[in-house]
Amino acid sequence: MPLRWLYAISTFVAFVLRSVLHYRRDVIIQNLSRSFPELKYKEIKSITNKFYKHFADVFTEVLKSISISRNNLRNRFKVENPELIIQYYKDNRNIIGLTGHIANWEWMSIIPSLYPFQCFTLYKPLRSKLAESLMTSIRRRFGMKLLPMTNAARFILSNKENKAFYIFIGDQSPAKVENATIFEFLHQPTTFFTGGAKLARATKAAVVYISIRKVKRGYYSVRFIPIVTPDLSASREVTSNVALQPSGMEGSNDIETSILSSYARLLETDIRANPVNWLWSHKRWKH
């Protein structure tokens, strides 16, 4: 089915989620209210209603990924500066990309079609075998390699001589708080995974933030923003615009601290620019 037909179904699904099932409505409103204490309830409610539409659209677009052509997806998910990753690869560095559940993160599966080297994304296997099989098939269609989170560190460290692009979606809530780092994020103390930053330091990788912006329904723009350059120094573009001071980070490695703090601030900037497009239904602050 053409996407325009699927979007008609998506609009109906959004209505059912919002007005019939009230899918995670309390979680969404609580997350938004704490993240934007300056907004009135009427504004929070408006963002919530728009979020349901965006959420249903992303689900629809993921299903369309089963059959969408390579050229169509590349036209809808445009990378503004793919040459940055190529340059880092030519500098003989691994590249680690950090992003979040914002806009349509699943369409990053098209990124390997831009490069002549391997691209990996870390993921958490789903409990449902049917859903796992479907999502694995979708994510691998255009060459993306999948790394289960439990095996990622061992794989990356043992293959650090074989340069590649590794993508981390790092805004989930860590299961083990003692292994996480805390930053002030959207007005709340927030735990972040440290794995990507530690692996970047261990493999001397360049680190970029993957900024995904929704241009209009079904179209997205992607930009790679340097966080740590190949000489393992903080990018001037980031340090000039991003506060690198975390909360409660005594004794932490400076490079890891800078990476995580920059990532948190860049993600927060994207969320504030268009709050509808983040995954508010996720229980991000359950710890």
C-alpha cells in the first residue's frame, strides 16, 4: 500500500490509542509535565495529542519498511553530511554514533547504503519470536548489522582493528543504576548508559551525535554532529555550544564525561526544538 493510504490508517490508530485505549496516557503526561514545568496543562495536552499521531506514524513507517525501495527511503531519510563519517573512516578510526528515540530512529537502517564499510546498530532482542524475526528482517534490509547489547562490548573490543560505524540509541533507562551516569536532563536527574563512551575511549573512536529531525510527515533530515574528533579531543562545535558539566561525576574519566554530557545536551536540544517527536510513552525515569 502507498504511504498516503497507510497514513489514513495511522490517523485512525492514533485516535484509538489516544481516545479509546488511553495508551500510557498517564506516563506521557507525567513525563511531559516534569520535563516542561513552564508549560500550562493545555499546552501539555496539545503535545500529548500530537505525540499519538507521530507515534502511530512511526509504527506505520516501520511496517512500510518491509517493502519500501532503497531509493524511496533514501529520499525520505536524507543525511546532510555523510562525508563526515567517510573522513573519520579514512582517518583509520572506528566511529561511534549516539542518538535517541526521536523522529523515526528505525529508518536509520538506510545508513549502510551510504558507505562502503560495515555499519552496526546495538539492539535489545524482543521477547516475541515473531516480532523479533520481523524487526530483524526490517533492520537488515539495507545492510545494517545487528549487535545484541549483551555481546556488543566484547565484539567491538575484539574487532577494533576492523574499522566500522557503530550506532548506539542511548536514551533508554539503564536496568542497573550502579552502572549508569547521572545528568540533569529535561529538569530531572537522569541515568545514562556509559557503554558507548567507555568503548569510544577504549577503541580511540571518533564520536558523533546523530541528530534526526522530522521535516514533514514521512520525511526526515539527519545531521552528524562531532562530539569527539579522531585526535580524541572534544569537538569545538560542541564545546562552544554545550555545557559539559555533569552532576555527580567525581572521579570520572574526562573523555567519557564529555561524551556523555555532550550527548545529553544535544539530545535535549533536539527534544526542546520539537517535543512531539520524542518517545514520551517510554518510562524513562522509572529509577
